Amino acid sequence: MKTILTEPQLFESTHSLAKKLSDAHPDLNDVVFVGIQQGGVVVGNDIVLAIQQINRAQKVQYGQLDITFYRDDIRKEILTPDTMNIPFAIENKTVVLIDDVLFTGRTIKAALDVLLDYGRPAKVELCVLVDRKEHRQFPIQADYVGVTVETKKDDKVKLINKEVVLIAR
Amino acid sequence: MQLSTRHLLGIKNLTKEDISLILSTAEQFKEVLQRPVKKVPSLRDVTIVNLFYENSTRTRFSFELAEKRLSADTINFAASSSSASKGETLLDTVNNILSMKVDMVVMRHSASGAPHFLAQHIPAAIINAGDGINEHPTQGLLDAFSIKEKTGTLEGRKVAIIGDIMHSRVAQSNIYLLKKMGAEVTVCGPPTLIPKYISGALGVNVNYNLKETLEWCDVANVLRIQLERQNQVLFSSLREYSLAYGINRNLLDSLHKEIVIMHPGPINRGVEIDSDVADSKQSIILQQVENGVAVRMAVLYLLSGRKD
């Protein structure tokens, strides 16, 4: 097991992502933030908190999205769904999807499918903490990236106890 | 987590964990049903046959809608308009349907145990949508879901089941489920409609007095008088039944608390329940129907993965 981001580095990354997002979206009325269950929600909670500290005048709109029913590998194993909570209209808004690790792109593809069942957003952006760039299986790229790491395909990258670690297989 | 079974034949052979898993999954499907697009792609590679050897409106529509909301392909079979009326056996009919690559069978039959028989002979997953006077598991699950949604918990909840207990598969499934989840159950009705074995075998209280029962309970699940299942006269007239066991507004107003009223439908208005009770704020009859779709989606979803 190798540490990719220590706790202070994770804090630093999260806050730098929050800063970038805040600069890109000075008016929080037109943008909503959506964390993808489960890792993306953990990261999203911190990012949204940090954005709220930067822009105290407006309330951040934040929801959680679960892709369980939309997985393309559903037949391998039936998984128990997580909570889905999109308590606002996404119609004509900019939606910022937040995930912990961008790997094959399949999760994001499923998340886009979920999102479109809630309405037609004006624009969707993607923010990830860790980008495993060389393993993409779909044409999906992030707009905001914490760190990019080189990994082997069988490695696992996980957020455990406020650290991001790489588990080699 | 996975269910401990690959069929849903009855509540009797489910574990407490199975029931909790179905109910919590149903909560997520209920959220799906509030969206602008009330559909998920989970079962788009699954084909389901709805095999109804007995009439049904609510249950058949509810299953069909649940299947469509999960993106499954569905075919419908009604015994009255099929080759079953030409004398084809159940097993032959089902094997013929399965040879057309069907993965799951939702089945209602007037013979108790018909889905259990089928489960021993065919590879598809079977969901019992009501068999004779045995069980109606998805009704038990949706009733439990509705009680939990309305009152917060099943544990320790006092539930009265009122009416024709003898002929009711709904009562049986409800009793198994509520007991497993830690609720208290009292059955109430005329002695001729309550089987003698019930308190010992199923661990429920029996009370022949309606007023006392209502005073005791938090939730009253009022059953339909099943005229089609009574070959013998078990009470003298519908009017007499209604006087002794019908739920009316005056009776509810005379209680010291407000209880929740449920009914699995179809309602015989003015017999087991009066209109001003069925349509009142205390009644969650239509929520039960709404929840039925979410609960059936959960059952189909959880059973769909196991093509073994």
C-alpha cells in the first residue's frame, strides 16, 4: 500500500479544487454540485464546505447521486443501492459532478445517464480528486483534477481514513 | 448484500435480513418514482412473464408497471384467454413460455402451492403474486413498507388484521412478516372466519370484539370479504357482517386515539369499510397502491441477478 495523498495533501487538494470551482462559478445560483456515491460524496462534502466558506453570500446547492441501478456490469452482482438525493431542479443549470477517482470512465457515463433522468442541464462538468488518466475506456475527461497518478490497471486507488492510497495487486 | 433465496414464494421462508433488504431497496425505488423520468435501465436484459391464472387488477398492473420501470421486457398471460382453457397443464404452459427465453415468472394461481411446485421444476426465478389461500408476499411487503413509512418503525408496532382471516393470503403474509420484524399482531373477525390454529401456530392474539381490537392497535389492516372463496355460509348476511365488523366513522371517532387504516383492495364499500373511512386522512389505502410498485421493483431487482 502506497500513500498518494497524505491527510494535509488531501486537505490542500480539496481546497485548491474548491478555489478553482469558485473562480469558475462566481454566481452559485446557476450551478449545482453533485457527489457520486460513495467516494465522490465524501470528497464532495469537503469541497462544498470549502466553496461555501469562499462564497458566504450564496448557498451552495449540493446533492448526492447513486449509479447502482445504472451500472453496465449489473449482471455480475446485484448491489444494494445507496441514497439518492437531488433536492433541486437541474434543468438549464450547470451541474458539477464530483467523484473521488476517475478510472475507466464507466461510473461517470452511468452518472450522466442518471442525471439526464432528472432533467436537461445546460452543461455538465466533472471534478475529480484523482485521475488515473491512462486507463480510460470511454471518451471522458475531467475539467478539474486534484492529482494525476500513473497506475497499473489492476491497482486500486481508494480514499481511506482521510488519505488517498494505492493498493497494488 | 443478497437475498437468501432465488424465488419469492412466501414471507414464511424469508429471513429478517431479507425483509429489511427488500424494504430499504424499495425506499430507493420510491425515489426513482418521484423523478421526471420514472425509469431505470437495471433489468433491460431481463424478460419477465406475468402468469395470471386468477383475476387481478391492482397486482397485475403493479407488477407490470414495476417491470416496465425497470426496463424489463414483459409478456402477459391470462388463463382465461390462453391454451390453459384447452387443457394444457401448468408445467407444460410454463415450459413452453420459458423456451422463448424468459428469465423470471410472476405468478398468481388459485391453487395454494402452485408457485412452489413450479420452483421445483423450472430454472427461472419465480415470484408469487398470490397462491390460493396461502400467501401474497409482495402485498405483505408493501403493507409493511407502508406501515414503516407512515409510523416510522415495525418493531413493537401494534397491528390489527380485521375480517376474513381464514381465506386471506394477505393476512397470512402480513402475519409472517410482522412477527419476524417484531410487531404485535391481533386478528379480529367472526369466529367462523378465524382458523382455530392461528394463535398457536402463528403467534398472534385473537379478539372477536372489534371495538376492543381497534382501541388496542396503532394500525388496522381491514381485509376484503372474499365472496368468491366462500362455498359455505360463514356469516348470515353482509348487512350483519357490516354491523358487527364494518369500520365506520362513528366507531373511529369513539376511540381514544387516531389509528392508521389500511386495506389491500378491492374495497367492498359499505361492507368491511365505509366510504368516509376509506377516503379519510387516516386511511393510507392509496399510498399502499403507490408503494406496491416500488416494493415490487425492489423484489424483481434483487432476484434478477441470479441466473443460476
